[in-house]
Amino acid sequence: MEIKSSKSLINEALREIKTISPSEALQLSKENKCNLIDIRDGLELEREGRVENSHHVSRGLLEFSIHPESPYVQNENLDLNKELVLFCAAGGRSALAAKTLKEMGFKKVSHIDGGFNLMKNSGFKIV
């Protein structure tokens, strides 16, 4: 049995998903055409701050929280007709998460190359 490395899983995901730059994500956000979804864990948000107007859904709860019937989607007013733009610290977790959402049936899903580490220097307001 061959065990795949996280690097090979990420590379597979990157071949299947849409990757956008922080500047493309910023434009989509300014035009109100996406939901920015931060999948970092709570400690990362406390330590480094969060992107203004982003939704926080930790990676561990993503599949449960982003389902159209979930209380999170209904209470947070996520518009699932808009693109779901995922980000983490550097881009690995968000690539894997975007692939999972595609497998769930979501069509408009992307992830931000470089994640929060690049976003904080790309015009996003950090709160």
C-alpha cells in the first residue's frame, strides 16, 4: 500500500481546482461577487488577525458548515450562488478544502494562492 504525502495530495488538488491571486480575490470581494472563507483555526485568527468581511469556518468543520441546509449557512447569510473563495495561512489546506467542496457538488469554488500570508500585504483590511 502506498501512502500519499500531503504534498502529492495538494498537487492533485491544484490540478483540479481554480486558484486565484490575492489581488483577484480582493477585486471579487470589492465587487461583492464572493464569500471569503477563512479556514484557519481559531488560534491562528487570534494570533494574526482576520480579513475584514471574511467568514470563519475552520477546516475541520467545513463540509458540515458549508452545506446549504446547515445552520451556519442560513445564519451567516452565505450566498452560495456567489463564488466560495477559500484561504488558509499559505494555500495548502485551502487547496485541499476547495477540492472537497467541488466533490460535494459546489461549482463556484476557488482558493487563494499564498493564503493569508500574501493577503495581508495585498490590500485586504486585517482586523
